[in-house]
Amino acid sequence: MTPALLFDDITCTFVSKDDRSQRYTAVANTTLAIAPGEFVSVVGPTGCGKSTLLNVGAGLLQPSSGSVKVFGEPLTAINKRAGYMFQAEALMPWRSALQNVIAGLQYRGHSEKEAEELGEQWLARVGLQGFGDRYPHQLSGGMRKRVALAQTLILDPDIILMDEPFSALDIQTRQLMENEVLDLWNAKKKAVLFITHDLDEAIAMSDRVIVLAAGPGTHPIGEFKIDLPRPRDVAEIRMHPRFVELHQQIWDVLRDEVLKGYQQQKRAA
Ligand SMILES: Nc1ncnc2c1ncn2[C@@H]1O[C@H](COP(=O)(O)OP(=O)(O)OP(=O)(O)O)[C@@H](O)[C@H]1O
């Protein structure tokens, strides 16, 4: 089957802003394929290159070598078949929740009426019925994430790229959001590339977990199929004996890399 998203032998080298002779290879020779409808998480130590890889998949960053294919087509500009959700708040503070949700539709030229109808449906789907006229500062952190989720999914992307979208939330809100994402994903089965620091989150959500090495030159060093039953509740699935087993296996690979990453950060500080 043609992958929804294929990273083919990707290397990303950055030139230092301060000293043009200094180079840093963040990602080296990484190949990774995500099938249509597959939920793949990438875990790795802090600063190893997870966001770099995601930015390459989004078409926001051109790799130094290697190529990206989207449903078999080479990616040469912004990935129009992908929707993104990043860690940072991406809502426009001057727009209401509804106007934020429909921004992409307006940009694509949908009529105002059609966009607003669909926007209301999406607000209801993420549990925000009746909150359409609130502005971002009038919403809680979890609600703002729901608006951002609706804003991404309303465009019906075939690929969803998520970079630690819930890391700023408290644990209860985070688990609610994770379950909501799983429900929405279950209904429409899009390809998801999910970046996280949190191994529990990665296992609870995914079909497959990829472990990246500490940088420089990060690349996959482990790949684990998550054969846990679905539908899942992210809080309950953590008690499943197979979850505990998978956690142990993956942590065995991840632990040394996390320690290396931590040492590097200490040296850099
Ligand atoms: N535009 C850039 N110019 C120079 N170096 C960069 C650039 N973007 C990223 N880097 C470096 O590449 C490495 C990987 O960064 P990246 O943000 O991809 O890591 P990450 O795994 O997502 O980090 P975190 O887990 O902390 O979010 C880091 O050392 C970072 O400093």
C-alpha cells in the first residue's frame, strides 16, 4: 500500500546563525512510512529532532537530503493534505471560537453560511456547543485546545501532524483530550504522526511507536507495534498487562537515549 506519508532517507543539517562554519545535523538518514489511517507516535529525548522531522513532513522545512512523499507524490511545498496541531497556542485572539474554527474554510473560499454551519457542527463535536462567540482569552486551556482541534479537523485532512499538542494541559484535561482525539480518529481513520515526550501517551494512543536516538543525527532505533485492543480509554488502558509489558520493552530502548539527551542539555547550559 502507498504510504500516506513517507520520509525517505531524510537528513537535516542546520548552519549556525552565529558562526556559518558550524553545522549541526539534527536528523540523519531517517526513513519512516505512515500508512493511510495509521496512528504513529514518535518518542525521543528532548531536543533530539522530533519537531524537525514533523516540520519536514509538513513541508515547512526542506531536508538537506532525502525526500518526502505524500500518497506517493513528492512533497515540494507546504503539505496541503496535512493538518497541524502544535504545542504553542495557534488561535487568533481577535477572532471568536467559531471564527477561529472556520478560518481555514474561509481561506479556501467556502461561503460564510456554509462555513459557519460546519463550524457549529465541529464546535459541538469537540464539546463546545454554545461557546462559538467566546474569544480565546475567555476559554480555559483545554477549551482552547478543543477549538484548535476543530480548526484542524474541519478541513478534513488525510494526514494529521501533532507536535505535543496537549503537553501544557493538566493531566485530567489531557486525558479527556486524548480520548476525544481517539474517538474522532476512530470515526474517520486518518494517518496521524504524533510527537510526544510522554511514553504512556504514545502507547495509549498509537498503532505503532517509533523511538528516536539522542542527537546529533537522530534516527529511529526502535519500532514497536502496539497490539492493544481498541477502542481505548487512555486512563484505563494503562492498567492492561500488555501495556505494562510494552512500556517496559520501549523504555528499555528509550532510557539510555533520554540520559544522553539530558547530559547534552546539561553541557549546553
Ligand atoms: N532552524 C534551526 N537552526 C539551527 N538548529 C536548529 C534549528 N531547528 C532545530 N535546531 C536544532 O536541532 C535539534 C533538534 O531540534 P527539535 O526542535 O527538532 O527537537 P525536539 O526533539 O522536537 O525537541 P523537544 O523535545 O525539546 O521539543 C536541536 O538541537 C535544535 O537546537
